[in-house]
Amino acid sequence: MMSGLLSWMIFLPLIGAGVIMALPKDNHRGIRAVATVAAFLPLVLAILLLAGYDPSTAAFQFQENAAWIPALNVNYHLGVDGLSVPMLALTALLCFLACLISYNITNRVKEYFAFYLLLEAGMLGVFAALDFFLFYVFWEVMLVPMYFLIGIWGGPRREYAAIKFFLYTLFGSIFMLVAILALYFTSTPHTLSITDQIARAPGMTHGFQMFAFVFFFIAFAIKIPTLPFHTWLPDAHVEAPTAVSVLLAGVLLKMGTYGLLRISLPMFPMATKYFAWPMAALGVAGIVYGAFVCMAQKDLKKLVAYSSVSHMGYCLLGIAAYGSVAALTGCMFQMVSHGLITGALFILVGVIYDRAHTREIDAYGGMWVKVPVYSGIMVLFVLGSLGLPGLSGFVSEFMVFLGAFPYFKITVAVGVVGVLLTAAYFLRMIQKMFLGTVAGQTEHLSDINAREMIAVAPLAVMMIVLGVYPALLADYIKATIVNLVKVIGA
Amino acid sequence: MIQTAWLIPIFPLVAMAAIVLFTHRHRALSAGISIAAVSLSFLWGWSVAVSVWGDPTVHRMSFDWLNLGESMYIPIGIQIDGLTGMMLVVVTTVALMVQIYSLGYMRDDPRYSRYYAYLSLFTMAMLTLVLADNFFLMFVSWELVGLASYLLIGFWFEKQSAADAGKKAFITTRLGDLGFILGLLLLYTGCGTLTFQGVFSAVDSHVLSGGLLTIAGLCLFAGAVGKSAQVPLHVWLPDAMEGPTPVSALIHAATMVVAGVYLVARSMSIFLAADRAAMVVAWIGIITSVMAASIGLVQNDIKRVLAYSTVSQLGYMIMALGLGGFTAGTFHLMTHAFFKALLFLGAGSVIHAVHTNDIREMGGLHAKMKTTSITFLIAALAIAGVFPLSGFWSKDEIVAATLGHPIFTVLTLAVAFMTAFYMFRLYFLTFTGKPRDQHKFDHAHESPKTMTVPLQILAVLSVVSGWIGLPWLEHGFSSVVFHEHPHHPEFHVVWAFIAALVGLSGIGLAYMMYYKGSIDPERVRARATGLYTTLLNKYYFDEAYSVLFVRPYYTMCRGWFWFDQHAIDGAVNGLGRVSVAWSVFNRWFDETFVDGAVNGVGWLTRGFGAIVRHLQTGRVQNYAFIVFAALVVLWLLQ
């Protein structure tokens, strides 16, 4: 089992999707049960992965390598290191929790869960693939179910949002495909192995690195998303059903930063150095700009969506400081932390939307009186999101700042202002919705139920644990990042 | 005890967790757990302090919290020296008194358990703050006390003003914290560590350049400006009075707001080496002190007078530190904590009795609540600097610290005069004279024992706590708190006398205006209407900030959102529309020209065929005719 662990992780959801396709479409309970099991098993495997992974080395572990299309030298190559292990675990966790939240889907249940599990398989695959062909296949596999999940089960503007998401991401993928082909044809012997390509990086010319870096960056920048490619995000997040928003924010955005760490930095170190400051500036611009825009939001879900633009800016800033172990670790930490926190925030937005059918901030008031447990949990996650020490978001922000400061002093100083701006928009939201006297839609709310509680409680626990003792996660990441910094040759 | 000093903040932490997770439905049990925990912290804190005083060794314990190699290595732990010992005494004592007092004060509140959970959270964070052996842990707990403050200011959040005040406090102090964060980044980049020991030894061995040190010092000080409510970030503290009064006593008078003072005192090495930064500290301190004291002269809300008094006294401490008077500043921190907590709790007792904060509706309350009145009077005498109460000794040290800087000396004395005046104005208007609201007076009553006993204990401390700083003591305050840098300002009998005289004259003026009535306050007011209005409106800071920052910020954010939707997303959608239009055009072009050309060729062929078809009739005579006609044509052409 341990040898094929990654394959099992990826294919169990696919098997689940297959089983669901075979079930009668009215058997909602059966479908949900199968989906839950199919989403739970990868989580179990993820825990085994965490237990079996040796964090002291940067070498790839749990590798599986088999010839797939020998004529093109394409291999089915999977493996994990400190970049992928945390992301796989996060993905498996969020997929399971979001599956619980999906129980309230009543329309075309069978297709929903089939697409959902297909999406999970794609996401897990991206984080485990070590072959460009495989990577690209998983990357595109995610797109299709996502398109349908938003387009069929989404909100009023779902079709616009789905098409926008699809085209935008596809637009980026094309650049990535061109860059991958270029890498393939310039290598001798032609190879699509990510590890082999990294190994030949020192032989690449400066011009080629610049070209390939930019092409990959376009694809990744759209996913993260960085300014000015971010406008698909608020539409997609707001229109998507709750569970899909959770995965969009919690996992899909991280594909961009993961790609930069996995591919761009080690493969194109010269270009990375050349573009370091622009990346830092983009990151900080995202932090500040996202916070400005959040301040003007009237829709709670849109507020959370735009806050992702701001928070992913920390990741990009961390990546820009490619020579600092702290900054890159901070980026990874932020990816996990943002996944936990924003995932939970989307779940919590969904909780009140299910009850009152509106997400207008002004439609609520005094919720802390009416639904105290919900309010306490929401405020806890908001505090995590605004970087309160003791919770995971603070750790990652501090790591990024501390790591990036020696490289970009003024830029980081501007980024630090984001800490204040984030507090401003979140506290404004808390005041309007939770404080004051009971008003508006608050009357119709009932407090969080057990199933919803089960979905957010693990996230809260992890947010606190990682905030109090971050070494638990940092130890998984550290060796790989140390090696990455060495490879880049700062 | 010192080996287990790390338990001191753990007790309230456990209490908080227990209340939140298990006992929040049981009011008495929650309060009991919280008070039991803080009592343990109190006993531990005092015994640690006693054993550390008179023992110059600094005790340190730490573990590796996060180790990412050179770029980020953060061990965290605790450090116990004289200064920490003093802070432990202050924090645990006031916290214990306030928690006991709250049993009575908050008795009827529906969110009683939550209140005690928040208090425990605060106590935990504050104790961690004073025990921390490094700037990082200090910052972490610094933010957590800020959170507790936010939650407790907005404790009665149904009131719009309370919710506003909490938010304002959090955001204003966080503005200062940006400086604190930058200071951490600068220090780590410069020294490679954030432990006090590491940073200060780097400073002492001149690892950091002077300019960098000045900037780092000012950045740290920005944090202190926010937390300790100094100009220009002082605006949150008066509003923070929206919180329950025991909270004001604990957080917004005795402990959290002195965290900034503690930070500066703790960073003594930095400010001693960066004298320009130290001068900024001193000036901010005295400006704050004068400004806040002058506002305090005219306020009518009993808690607001005390709040401005707190701001003013914090300015005193900050100024003293800036001028190098580290003993003076920290000594005043301690004495002030006791008498200001007492003043607030006394005010709370009054509010509890008459259900109003407005001193214009009080008067003559001494008859109804003797214990409150007498303890309040003791505290007022202490803050006015009357011999031999605690304030006399610490204020004397502050005056001594200003010697050599005449402007500071004069302003310090002016503040002393104003302090004595507004404090006794408050006392006389509240407790003496005739009741101005008979209904409220009739319903007034002395508070229960849970509230008056803490008042009495704090009254004793307000009297005696200054005595450990008696100038002729061989091992007095200055030698126990700053072992590493002994600092002995000599006792200046003349200055002590002058300062006491200034205080007494302030009391005298208040006596004539508000007790005897020999000077009519109305006439004084009428002669300085402009000044009076300015003071009553607190120099219009809030209005100015609203116009200059808050509203423009909202407007700007809306502007950026518009930009996002119309410019950026507009461009994306525009691009989408252009591609659609291009496709439509292509389709038209395709159908008209490309397809047209293809069809055209077919059409032409057919048309041509239709014509040519007539030639091929299959009749021999037609062919013969054509052949003949052709021959004729050829012949003619020849």
C-alpha cells in the first residue's frame, strides 16, 4: 500500500466517481455516502503520508515511476517533497470537509458529486506529478469539473462566472503548454521529467530562461491570482456553491504559487533573480490593493474573495525573496494557513446564506446575540485572517516579512501596512454583522449545526495549533526549501 | 518558584480555556475558576518578585520555537529580573483586585462567564508580555492584550458607541504596531536575533549603526505611542471608557496601557545609545501630558476625566524615560497603577450607585458611600503628589529627571498643578456639596463588600507603595529594578518641596472653586470661552482625523473598487467582447467572402456550364454548322 500510496490517493476519488455514476440518480443518500467515503480515504492516506514522510531530507519520496508513452518519453512519475506533502494533506482535508458541506446540494446530486470527486483527483494529481505531461493533464482535468460545478450549481451569474474562469485559466494554460513544449524540444534527449529539467537548468541560456519564466508566470499568475489578472476570482468565488468556493480558495489558488516554487524558481534561477523585484512589487500591490477593495465590499462572500487577493500577495512577496529560507517557508506556510482560514470563512458564509439567503453585510446586525456560537467561530477565523498572533496567519506573514525584509526594505514596509488595512475591513464587517442589536435577516438565523461544526472545527484546531507551534508544519517544509535556495544559488 | 515562573501566565490561560469550553453556562463556577487562577498567578508572581529583588542575577529559560536556520531562528522563553518582578507584582495585584471587584460590579450581567473568560485571556497575555525574554514573544502578547482590550471595550456591543470604541482602539493601536513590526524586522536584520539579551549586547557593542539604531528605536516607540495612548494616537483611550469600569481600571489604567512604557524601559539600551530617538520620546511624552491634563480640566464624565488623567500620567512616564530617568518612569508606572486602578474602581462604585457617569448629576455622595469616598480621596491625594503618599515619591523622581531641561521642568510642574486641580474638582463635585440630582442621590448606596474590600487594599498600596522608593533606602526601588544600570537620582529637597507646593495649590484652587464656591467656575468659563470649547472638544482631534483620514480612506477604497470593476475587469470583459465581435466579423467574412468565393466559383461554373451546354446539343447538323461558321470566320480573318 505504501508504495502505491500516491496513486491510491489520486485514484480513489476517481473510483468513487465511477461508483457514483453507476448508482441510481435518486439514491441521494447512497451517493453522499460513497462520495464521503471516497473523499475520506485520501485524507487517511494523507495522514499516512505525513507519518511516513521523512522531513529531514529534500529528496523526493513515495516515488512511482513507470513508462507511459515511451515514444514521447512520457512517464507516469509521482513523488512528494516538502512542497507537495503539506499541499496534498491540505487538499485531502479540505475536500473531505467541503464534501460534508455539500450535503445541502439537492439538484442533480449524482453529477455534482461525480464532478466533485473528479476535481479532487485532478488537484491531488497536480501536487504529486513530477512529469510535465502528467502535470499538464491533471492541471486541465481540474478545469472541466470546475467549469460545470460553477456553471450548474452556482449562483445567479453562474454561467458568466464559469465561462470567465474557464477561459481565463485556459488562456494561461496555453502559455504554459508552449513553455513545456519549448522545454521538451530544447532538451537532449527530449524529456518531460520535471526533475531532469531542473537538473539541466544551469545549461539553459539566459534568454530561454526569461522566455520560459514569463510564459509559466502568466499561467501561474492567473491562478494565484496576482494583479491585474485577479478579476475572475471574485466572480467565480461568489457564484460557486460553498464547497467549490472552499476548494477554489483553499486549493486552486495555491496551484499558482506551488507552480512557481516547483517549476519556475529551480528551473529558471536567472530569470527568477531578474524578476524578483517586480514579483515583490506585484505581491505588495496585491496585499494593499486587495485590502482597499475589500473595504468597499457590501457582499460578505465577495469580501472574503477579495481578501484572498490580498492574502496571496504575501505568498508572492515570499517567493520574490528567493534567497531566504524564511520567506519561502513563509510562502508555503501562508498557502496552508490561507487554505485553512479562508476555507473555513467560505464555509461559514455558506452557513448563513443557507439560512437567510442573502450575503449582504448590511442585511445583518447583532448576530452575536442571536447566534453566539456561530459568531464566536466566525470571529475566531476573522482574527486568524487578519493575522492575530497565536493563529497561523500571523506566523506566515511574519515569516514572509522577516525573510523578505533584507531584500526589499521599502517594499516590505509598504506590505506591512496591509496588516492594518486588513484589520480595518474585517473589524468593520464584524461590527456591522455581529455587534449592535439584532436587526434584519439575523432574526431568521439559527445557530451552527453539528455537521457544520464538524466541518469547521478541524480547521480551527489546526489554525490554532500551527499558530502556537508552527514548527509542526515548518519541519516538513524546511529541508526542501533549504535545498531549493541552494539550487537557485542565491 | 523561579524555575516554575512560566506557570504564572498558564493559570489564567487554563482558566480561559476551561470557561470557554466547559463552564460558560455556569456563572459562579466560571468566575470562581478565573479568580482561583489569578490568585495562583498572584501568589506565584509575588514570590518570584520577592526572590528576584535583591538578587542581581537574571533568570532566563527558553526553547526553540521556530528554527529555520540563519534567516529565522526564534527561541522564546521568559526572563526574570527586577523590572519583570515589579511588573508581575503590579499586574497580578491589580488583576486580582479587579476580578474580585467584578463579582459585585458585573453581578447582573447576562454575559458574566464570557466576561471572566476575557479577563483571563487578558491576564494571560499581559503576564506573558512582562515575562517575555524577547521582542517577538512580547509582540505576540502585545497583540493579544490588544485583542482582549478590543473584546472588553466592546463588551456591551449592543451599544453602537461601545462597538465603535472597540474598533477604534484596535485599529489605532495597530497603526502604532506597524512601527513595532518594522522595528522587529530592523532589529532582526541588524542583530540576527530578537532576544533582549542578544539585541542589547549587539547594541552595546555597536553592531548597529547610529542611524539604524535611531530608526529602530523610533519604530519600537511607535508601538508604545499606540499602546500607551500618546499623541497623536491617544484618541482611542478616552473612548475605551465604553467598556465596563473594572476593565478600564485593569486594562486602560494600570496594566495594558503601561505596556508601551514597559517596552521603552525594557529597551533602555537602545534609547541610551540613540539619544535623538530618546529626545523624540521625551517630547512626545510631555506634549501628551500637557495636552491630556488640560482636557481633563473641563470634562464632565467621571471616567473621561480619569482617562485623560491616565493619558497625561503615561506621558509623564514616557517623558521621564526619554530623559533617561528609567527609574523615575518605572517607579511612577508602579505607583500610578495602584492609585489609578483605585480611582477607576472608586468611580465604578459611584456609577454602580447612581447609574450615571455625569458628575453634574452627582454631589454629596460622601454621606452615602463613605468607604468609596475615603479611598477615592486617598487616591486623589496620591496622584496629586501629597506627602507621604506614593505619588509624592514617584512624582518627585520625575521632576528630578527633568532637571537640566528647564522647559521640561516647567511643563512637568504645570501638569502637576493641573492634575491636582482636576482630580479635586472631580472629588468635590462627586462626593461633597449638595446632591444635584436628588432622585439619583436617594437611590445611591454603598457598594457590596466584594467591591469595597479591593478599594481598601488598593488604598493601602496607594499610600505605601511609594515607600520602597524612599531616596535614602540602601536597597530601594532603583537598585532592585535596574540591577544592570543602577540609577540613583538624588533626593532634591528643594524640588520636592516645590512640586508638593504646586500640587497643594492645585488642590487649593479646586477647593475654592468647587467646595467653598469663593471663585465661580461659570465666570472663569465665560472669560475664556474659546479655550474652554477647545478643551471640551479635546482639541478636535477626532473631528480632524475623521475629515483627514477616515472618510477619505473610505472614499478612496470605493474608488479603487470602481477601478477594479470598470478598468481592470472592464478590460477583461472588453477583451472578451472584442474577441466575440472579432468572431462575429470573421463569421460574416467567412460566410460572405470565403464561402462566397467558394460558392461563387460553383455558381460561375454552373452559369458557364448553362451557357456552354447549348453548344453540346448532340445534333450533327449543329456541329456541321459550327464547323462551317468557323471556317468562314477563319477565311475572313485571313
